[in-house]
Amino acid sequence: MRQAGRGVNSLHMSLRLPRAARLRVRSYDLELDNVISILSDLCEFAQSKRGVFRVGGFGQAQWPVDVRTDLCVVLEQLPKVLSAVKSGKPSVLDFYEQGIQRRIIFTPAATDYEVTCAAFSRYWEPSPATERIGHAALVRMLSGVLDEFMGFMHRVAPTLEQHPWIRNWLHTA
């Protein structure tokens, strides 16, 4: 097991979203839409403005992820994962889109987290499958992604920050 942060291929996740013009916010249908509709619209807009989402580790410096699809998948789960990690509890983050199909399992281990990656594709295997990362570093990394996304939302669609679906999503954990 390798200590994350010490090698080029250690677990890392980052997000850089541009300063962009305002997004024209559409109406959301209470029966057909949900928070994923909002996240998806924002991620699609961010992709069109050249946003950058990076994830790597477990022997692969850069995973084949994008802003439009994979970031949306991560964001959907991120408040719950971040809440669990802040509380020192185990959690799971799934990258379930075709082409990536991986699961990251976060398990508390003293002052660190043991982070295990499972691949659900025959085209890639994690090596190593388990790494360790400090609790504070893990919280910073996950918070950094969420904070960057929320800052982007504030810049391009500030009315969405108060949408009940967004408020519930942020407080689901």
C-alpha cells in the first residue's frame, strides 16, 4: 500500500472551471427533472467553456474523465461522501459511466484514510489497488472540487444556488 501524495500516480482530484458568461437557466419540471438535471446543465455549460476535471491515481496519472459526464456523476454523490469523510466514516464514490467504471472506497484508518479502487472493466486494473491519504488532505481535495463547482454556479447561475433541489443536495448527508 502506498501513501497517497508521494508519487505521481497517487490519488488526486481537481476541478478548474472558467469565468464564463451567465448561463440561461431553463425551467425545471417538478415531475420530469431533479437535482441531476441542474447539475447536468451546469456541467454541460462548464464543458462548453473548457472546464477541466482531473482525477488520477492507482497507477494511472490521468483517468479518462470529462466535465460534462463524469463530473456530474461525482457531484451527484459528493456532498454525502464529503460529509462522511469529514465525520471520519467510510464512504464510496462511484464513477459508473461507461469508459471509466470504477469505484473508490474510503475507509478510515487512524488519522488517514485507506482508499481502495475497484475497476469494473477488463481494460484497466488499479496498481496499486489501495493507497493511503491523510484525513485532512482528503477533505481538502473533495472540498476543493465542491467549492470550485459552487463558485462556478454562483458566477454563471446565481439563482440556482437557492433552488430547493440544490439546497437539499448540499445537505443530504
